[in-house]
Amino acid sequence: MRIIESLILIVVLSTIIAGEEDTLQYNDLTKEEERIIIKKGTERPFTGQYNDHYEKGTYVCKRCNAPLYFSEDKFKSGCGWPSFDDEIPGSIKRQTDADGVRTEILCANCGAHLGHVFTGEGYTDKNVRHCVNSISMDFIPAGQQPPLQKAIFAAGCFWGVEHLFKDMDGVVKTTVGYSGGHVEDPEYREVTSGTTGHKEAVEILYQPDKTNFEDLVKLFFEIHDFTQTNGQGPDIGEQYLSYIFYLNDDQKQIAENIIDQLEDMNYDVATELEKAENFYKAEEYHQDYYDKTGKQPYCHIRREIF
């Protein structure tokens, strides 16, 4: 039923999707920043402020403040630009460069040009190099709160999960997608087959000065049946299981503490904790599903627990 309804939406909502606007607030850019970030230019090698920068912290998008890279994934390549062998899951969009050969990388949230990604060079065990313009990023030192932070949750049908998270104070953007599996950039039909290992998930960008990860986790547990072991409500299958995909040890510890609280309340918690390794944005017709259709979630409702 979900598949049929989704296919109908592709046709019915195509004009609506085309007219949607991004709700993120963008920072003002200098002319040089605009040349690189918007017009896809390149800064001169060995001139960027982050080329030889190895302080602990988080690199964020200069245009929208979305987190892009953790400092532990930065390495010295000698190429003249900051190099990373991994990204924060879901933070980077890849597309064929205008030259038809290279792979361009952009901020997945606002489309800001970052640079290019290369494979097979052997610099690190991951064999990947994100070659990024310093000017496309800002750096937030460890111990300081980035303007935006990210969380990834799976709690059954992502339509309902997104619907209940998006109006939470401090949440600036939600994206539904697929996480936790072994297939790269899967399609909805693949995920529903139960062969990809992916869960239907929601990526949340939030302002830490207005909310925090603990509040998000508590809402997560209050909007679905975290004791169900085979799916969520009538949706049965691995893609509907309850998961928290943590991005760092702090998120993991917070989630573990809240699970301990629930178990002290005699709940049998089936939710799994797993380090986030990937997040792939779902097809556009899945995004903001209930806002587009005017319907209400059929298997998600909030109940107060904490």
C-alpha cells in the first residue's frame, strides 16, 4: 500500500516539489566567498586557512552552518587544500563536475560548492580524499557548540517520524532517508525489499542553543513503540526497526542514559544504538509527506513518558 501511494504522489506532487524553497537561513558571503561557494571557483593552493590546520573540532558549511567534517577525519595530503577521508553522514552531496570527469562535492543542505572527491590515491586506509576549499568552511573548536548540530533516528515509517519532529522548537530542518545498510544510495523499492539493511530514518538539524540531543532522544521515545521488535505498528520489516544512529560518543552516552531510565521504568527497550556510517536522502516525494498530503500519521502519536 505504501508503494502504490508513493508512486501516485510522484505525479500528483511534482509541481509542488518544483516550487519548494529551502527554509535554512544562509549567511552573508563576501565576493570571494561567493566566487567559490556559489560560482564554483577554487582558491589558490596552500593559501587557505585550514590547509595546515589540525585542531580538534568540527568543520561546518560557511553558507548555512551545517556540520560537514569532524577533525579526526582530516589528514595531511600535501595537495594544497584541506583533505578529509570521511564526512559526517548525510552532509555531502556528490555530482559529476562541469568538466564531465571529476566528482564535485557540495553541502547536502544548501548546495554550497566545497571542492572535489577523489578515490584510489592510497593516502589513508579509507582510500578517499575530499579536497575542500578552506573558504567554503568555518571551524568550531572542540568544546564549543556549533550553530547547528545533527541527529539521525529511525522509528518506523519516516513520514510520521519527520512530521512529529519538524515542529519541535530548535529544529531547523528535517530530511527523510535511509541509514544503516550496505547498499549505496538505495532507492525506496530496494529498501522496502528488506535486502539492503537500511532503516527508514530522519536526519534532524537543530540549534543547540534552543534544544539539545537529550530532548530529541526523549521525543524519539515518546512518538513510537520502542518495545516492538519486528517493525513499527502495522509496518513490519527491518526497514521499520527502532534505531538511534549516534554521531559521536556524547550522543551515544546520552542515548544509553535515557535507555537506562526507561528500563528502570520496566520498559523492554528494543531500540538499537549504532554509530552512523551513512545517510542517503530519500526521494523528494517522501520529504514532508504529511504537509504535502494534509493527512495525519497512521502509526505515530506522542505519549508523555518523561
